[in-house]
Amino acid sequence: MSRSVSVRRRARPARTLLALPAVPALLALFALFAPLEPAFGSSGMAPGPAQTSPPALTLAQAFERAWARQPEAQALGERREAVQAQQAAARRWTAEPAALELALRSDRLHQRQGAQELEFGVALPLWLPGEREHTRRLAEAQGLGVEAQAQLARWQLASTLREQWWALQQARVALQEAGERRQGAQQLAADVARRVQAGELSRADQLQADALGAAALADEALAAARAAASGEALRALLGLSADEPLRPAPEPEAEPEPDTPMDAQATPHPLLAALAARAGVARGAAALARTQTRAHPELTLQQSRERDARGAPRSGSVLIGLRFPLGAGASQQAALAQTAAERIEAEQGLAREQERLAALQRSARTALQAARSALRHRSLQARLAVETREVLERSFRLGETDLPTRLRVEQEARSAIAERERARLDLHLAIAQLRQALGLLPQ
């Protein structure tokens, strides 16, 4: 046995074992003792010992946890406060806060005769015609834009989470398949080694079996590395430490209603809503820029108290003034051009994205139908392969079927079962991709 173990490290292609006429007869021994059907769960995780484990993490729970860690989510409160402040500023009676003016004129540094004049007043910046209303509308559009950008960030996060979520499920299924192949190859190598010692098989047969075991070990190591990488990527997105368990629930998302048009959805698509809000902000800014043809006029209310010399009686006066700028010049033209460019870009981008998303949704629905059909056919294939294996197993025990046929049918059954599980995960992924194309978040 020690000699066969040392040889087992030299990997050779597994298919070379099937090319020898003597080895298939030996592999049938392993097929008789191996499990009839690998226990692939939907989650792709091998059953472990009975123990208390934390509940599985659903996709909706993972999404909320990941969203709470995003910079956009943490800054959303401050962005809302900024919009509320802009809306409050649009409700003021003056365009800018009032300014207090104080002035003191004296001859203390010159003639020193006690002449003195004190002026104090208030300057009130005034709204231009229509400016206050357009400022209020722009603040409302900016509020809608903040919420739309938050929904867009959530939708983009959902895309990343869904990809990593189902990539981990697929990697774990592949790891389980590799582990079962490794166990089968090791059992086969042990059976071959015993028969070599008994003189029933040659040394070449043992080398072939050891090579098959080495190849299975290599495949399992690579599958474990891919599963670990997928798990670490999901842990980083969710903020899980290395010692925290990661048990993603295998249940798929709810399938959306068939053939629901984009414009008939209960909520607009986050990407389209963000572009529409951006266009609304640009239109509001352009309308405001058209009213701001000059700087704000100022209404000045001023009172003065003065005396000509020390001991002379004081006199006072009241001043009401209006400061009216003549024009804004090139700055207004620059603002108008900038807002017009942003409006055109947002509106054209909205039209292009509508076309792209419509095509993406049609493609996702086609992929979902194909995945559902593939799962149906793979399930039928697996059922027929298992039934065939059961029939030939009884036939083999009665001596009516040769070993190469028995081995071939066993491998076909295992492959069909594995393909069925992959097709099931492909269907779950297709549902997630369709929901992503429709702009639906995990629920």
C-alpha cells in the first residue's frame, strides 16, 4: 500500500484508465460500492455532521447588509440635509441673507473738534423676477436626483452581489463534484492495489489508478481554491470576518411576471430614473440661469446720527436706497451653455439607455426560457440515466452485462446528475439576471 500511495502523486489524464480493457472491469467494483447518486444540494454544500448552525443568509438580507456598508448609503443622510437646506433657502423672502451695515465717521485723527457721524442700516438682496420660483423647482429636482442616485447605487450593488452570490453557489457545487470524484478515485486505487498484491492485476493497472487519483486531487485543489476565492469576495462585500460563517441560502429569487414592459412596471428602472432626474436638474438649472440676467438687486435701509462739533446738537436722517446691477455678462452665457449641454446629454442618454435596457430584457427573458428548457431536459436525462444504471446493475450482478458497459453507464449517470445540478443553478442565475435587467432589487 505504501508503494501505491507514493506513485499516486504522479498525475496522468483520467481518460487513459478507460482506454485499457482490463481496468474498466476493476472500476466496476468501485461503482458497486459507491453511492448510487451524489447528494448535490441546491446550495452545493456537502452535508456535514449534525450540529447547530446559524440560519442561512438570504439574498435580501445580504443585500441590506452590503448596502449599509456602501459610501453612498452612509452619505445619503447628509445629501438629504443639503437638499432640505436648499429648499429652505428657496422659501426665503430674500435671495440672500440680509446684511447689517455699520459705519462711524469722526475727526478724531485730524481736527479733533468732536465732529462725528454714525450710520447703521440693513441691506436686503432681492429676488429677480421669477428667480424664486425657479430656485424652488430646482431644489425639488435636486431632491429627486438625490433619491434617484441612491436607487441607482443600490441597483448597481445588486448586480455585483448577485454575480458573487451565484458564483459562490456554482463554485461550491463544483467543489463537491471534485470531492466525490476524488473519493471515488481513491477507493478505486485502493481496490486496484489489493488486486495487484493478489496477482490479479498488473503493475501498469495500479499506476493508472494512482494517476487517476492524483488528477482527482489536483482538480479538487483547484476547485477548492476557486470556491475560497468566491467566498472571500462575498465576505468582503458583506463585511464578514474570516471566522464568521457564510451560509448563503440556495433559494432563487421570485421570478418576475412574464412579458412585463418597462414602462408598465410599478417602479421605474433605477438607471432610467437617475437619468431622468439628471435631465430634470439640468432643465431646472437652465430655467434658473435664464432668470439670473444680473446680480441680485439690493434694498438698503439706513439711518444716520451726526454732530458738527463737540457739544453741538445731534441730527439724524433716514436713507432708503436701491442697488441695481446692470448685467451678468459672460458668466450667465457660460451657465446657460453648461446647463444646456447637461440637459442634452441626459436626455439623449435616457433615450439610448431605454433602447439598451429593452434589448437586455429581451435577451434575459430568452436566456431564462433556455435555462428552464435545459433544466427540464437535464432532469429527464438524469432520471433516465439513473434508471438505466439500476437496470444494468441488476443485469451485471446476474452476469448478463460486461464490466465496460457497467462502468460506462455508471459514469454517464454521475455526469447526468452533475449536469442537472448545474442546470438548476443556471436557472437561478437567469432569474437573477432578468430581475437585474428589469431594475428589481433583491427582496
